[in-house]
Amino acid sequence: SFAGGDLAKSWDHFQASIKLEPKYVATYNLIAENYAPKKSDGALFDQMIKTVMDTPMDAIPGLEPEFAVEKRKAELLVKRREAGEFPFD
């Protein structure tokens, strides 16, 4: 389990990552995939996916290939949600 199963500690780590680089979209995908389901927070899931999809591919120059992968991951997370894999809705 992420951060030893301590959701508060997990959230603190995610927030620290966002503070260091708010444009790094992988963090938002991790929140959507790992944290939001454990919190049963569909709104947070949606917000994180929207952040990934709305962030320009060149938000961090040189990471365009990684951003393309993360945007594809976000699309797959949405499909997993639509398939009922996550415990919210």
C-alpha cells in the first residue's frame, strides 16, 4: 500500500511533489489512480485527470514524450473508471 497505507501521509507526499513541480503530470495520475479510489473521491479523480489532460505537452520542455505517455495513462484511467473498477460514483 502506498505510503504504508497512511492516507494522510500519502497526501502530504503528493502535495510535496506538486509543490516542487506543479506541472509534472505523473503526480496527478498517481493521485487519480492510487489516492482518489482509496478516499472514494470521484471528484478528486476527475480533477486530477482534467489537470493531466489540460496541461500543455510542452509545459516542461524536454518531457514531451513523457507527457504523451501520461496523457495516454489518464485516458486509460478514465476507461477503467467507466468500467467500474474504482469504488466511487
